Amino acid sequence: MKRFDIIIVGGGAVGCAIAYTLGRYDARIALLERELDVAMGTSGKNSAVVHAGFNNKPGSLMAKLCVEGNKRFEAVCKTLDVPYKKSGKLIVGFNEEDMAVIDALLEDGRKNGAIGLKKIGREEMKALEPNIEGIGAMLSSDTAVFDPFLYCIHLCEAAMQNGVSFFMGNEVLGIRKERESFVITTCKDEYQCKILINAAGLYADMVSAMAGDDRFRQYPCRGEYYILDEKVSKLLSRPVYPAPRKGVGGLGVHFTTAIDGSVLIGPSAEYIEDREDYATTQTVMDQLLREARLLLPALKKDMIIGSYSGIRPKLVRKGEGNFGDFVIEESPKAERLIHLIGIESPGLTASMPIAEMAVGIALKNTPLKEKKGKGVYRAEYRGAAVFAPLSPEKQDRLIEKDANYGEVVCRCRTITKAETLEALRNPLGVKSVVGVKNRVHAMMGRCQGGYCLPKIAEIMMEECGVPPEGITYRSDGDALFSGRLK
Ligand SMILES: Cc1cc2nc3c(=O)[nH]c(=O)nc-3n(C[C@H](O)[C@H](O)[C@H](O)COP(=O)(O)OP(=O)(O)OC[C@H]3O[C@@H](n4cnc5c(N)ncnc54)[C@H](O)[C@@H]3O)c2cc1C
């Protein structure tokens, strides 16, 4: 049995931010994640927008933590070397009714303390986004886009440099109380801790029930997306949303100009039965295209290069309205069990204040000493070198030092063999194709892996010393190749 002071269940944005926050304390901390990498749940399947906080119910925890998260996000990304861009965003109205909704959003934003909001007329809107249709809009200049994969990965790698332990591929199957401790059984091992932090996202209600608190039920609500070619980013320079409609879950079908250059349409909002049903469906895809064309009439079907979906953990059932606030508390049924339940949007934006609130609750009755002394604790983290944005001179210098920078693996994004190798040598020890994809962003361009996937497979065979059948795509037992044909 492995013994720790605090164990976090779940390696999404929230669990990773908690691990990072706890890294400053002199204690034995561990994170258990059922997948082989972090950001494999909802944190890797969303719009990746840093919301400003005008869309959340005034007075709610969601509103408070979103506004706080937005104000700090840029600094956090700088500290952790995570791509971030203050793109701003437009909420567009098509008629006077929509403009009244925009007025209400402005008022909610003011109550929530959100900054950088203003109503603009059609002319100003057209000057910002000439290809967008509508009669006017709200401009939110403090909305941003960022890279959610590198955010989670760098939070963990920074936490690791501060002594936090990570156990991937460890699904929590059972939790029992033994005197003052929790004993956690995973699919691989047994762990013991004094404080248990449940950041299991979509499964947080189930993990909570395992620990003796069965008061919660989360309802999965799927959001489907189209991925558009990078060339669409010439038509749009910031995320564009429609004014939200009553009774429709989520923020409405919008365009997101993602940090990696692609553009997304979505998400839809549909309650589903199965928490693992990440399908994208013809009906919703048709709906996305229809709604998106109202905003951007120049949108064409041949601009679509892929699709995906993410699932919201809703605390309200279908038809009960859309609002269920974040639950961040010590369980009244199990002392020293800290819950994070119903962490749907804006959970990424708010992840750092959520983490700090959870840590504050966890340490209220069990204070820990902060690490002292030079070099003992490091908040900053630097990621691997990224080749494509460098000047030709700097690229030449890298190639001179390491010839693998001269070999391009992903042609859509100019990602090199050296970067792929660096991704495979990651501190968390992740050796999957998706692990490489999420670190270097290969397989995300126009070819969606058609050209680079075989090259990545070859590099993995060489670097990891495995046969083709030994290459893991995403999860344990998820082989990329099933066997040889000849
Ligand atoms: C369609 C969509 C769009 C969104 N867009 C935005 C946006 O633009 N901006 C924003 O701020 N927020 C957005 N969100 C919300 C945001 O993505 C989530 O709030 C956030 O990612 C939640 O993070 P988490 O760490 O709580 O959960 P997760 O990312 O789901 O992490 C939980 C982790 O726990 C692990 N786990 C589960 N059960 C177990 C177990 N038994 N044992 C071990 N590990 C386990 C999972 O594998 C997972 O990695 C969006 C969400 C959706 C669905």
C-alpha cells in the first residue's frame, strides 16, 4: 500500500490545478487518474475559452470563480508557459429581442464584476468581423483562448518538480474508511491518505458515493463540435457567439477561433444516458451547420475537417432549467473528503480559484507548512521548444544542434521529429499516440493524422522499443495496430 497525506482523484483541469496548488506544501501528495494521461476527460473536449463571467447567474459560485479565474488566467499561463491569447469575443444579436438579451448579459456581467464589456452597433461589429451577420453585438475584450492540454500537462509537470506523485492508468474502484484514513483501491494498487479530494469530473458523483456520500447525481449533457480548416481563421479573428436563447442549454452554437489556428463550431447541448457516449451525430452536425451559417454566411461544407464531442456533468435533469452551481465542500457525511461536483462550464476558466478554494477547505483543520528555502519550491515551468513559430535563423540553429529538428513529421503544422521525441520523453511517462498529439498538436491539422500518424507510430517504435502491435493509441489495451496482414 502506498501512503500519502493527500490524494486527488482525477487529472482534469481541476485535479491538475489542485496538484499544482498543493505542490507548495511540505506533504506527501498524489494524483490518481484512470486514463494514461491528464486532460483526457472533459478538460480535453471543450471550447477552451477563458470566459469573462457575464453568462453566469449573479451571486453564484460559478460567477465569482469565473470572474476571478479570468482575471488571473493570463498570468497563470505565463508562469506555466501555456499558449494564451486575449482574443476578445462577440455575442451577436439578430433582432431586438436578442439585443435585449445582450442588455441583460451586460447587467449580469456588471453584477458579477466582469470587465471589458460593451455594447456595439452593426457598423462597429462589421469593422471587427466583416464576415459576421447580425444587427449589433456585445464585445467582451477580456475573453481569451488557450491550450487546455498544455495547461493540464504543465500544471502537473510543475507539480512534479515540486514533489507531487502521479499515478496514471489507476481507476479508483473502491474507497473505505480505516480509522482516520481513506484506503483507495484502484485497478492497479492500494493507496492510503488522510485527506481525499474528489475531482473526478463526470464521475465525481460516483467517486463520492464510493466514499460514503451518495447525495449527488450528475446528468451527462453532450456537446458536439465541428472542426474547421485553419483557412476559416481568415474569415474570423475572435470567437463569435449568438445571443443565448431561453431554454437552450449551454452558450449557444458558436465559433471558436482556437489557439492552434483551427476554428470550431459548436457545441450542441443534448442530455444523454451513457457518460461514455462521445458520438457525433448527423442530426446535430446538420443543426450546427445551419445555425453557424446564420452567423457566418460564407461558411462552406468543404471547410469541415473533423468532429468531436464533450460531456457536461450537469446537476440538473433535463427540463429542470440549466442552472446547477458548482459544489465545492467538505462532505457532511465523510470528514476530510472534499468534493468538487457539477464542475461544468466555466470550469476551465475557474480551475485555479476552484483549486485554491478546495485546498483551503482541505487544509482548514489540517494546516500544512509551506516549503521553505531557495530552490525548494518552483512555481514557474517551461515547456519544450516549439519549432514552427521560430524565425528561420533560430530554426537553423536548432537543426544545427539536433538534426531531428530538420525532419518534419506533421506537414500541416510543421512539427518535427525532435519535438515528437521530446513529447515521448515527457516527465509523466505517457507513451500513447494521443499523448504525443496533445503535447505537440500533430494530427490536428487538415490531414487529421493521415500523413503524420504513421510517422509518429514509426518514431514510437524506435523510441519505445515496441513492435507495431505494442503502440497504444489512447487508453490501456487500446492498440493502434491489431496485427500483421503480411
Ligand atoms: C462542450 C463543453 C464545452 C466547454 N467549454 C468550456 C469553455 O470554453 N471554457 C470553460 O471554462 N469551460 C468549458 N467547459 C467546461 C470545462 O471543460 C469543465 O468544467 C472542466 O474541464 C472540468 O474539469 P474537471 O477536472 O472537473 O473534469 P475532467 O476534465 O472530466 O477530469 C476528471 C478526471 O477524472 C478522471 N476520473 C474519473 N473517474 C475516475 C476514477 N474512478 N478514478 C480515477 N480517475 C477518474 C477522468 O478520467 C478525468 O480525467 C466546457 C465543457 C463542455 C462539455
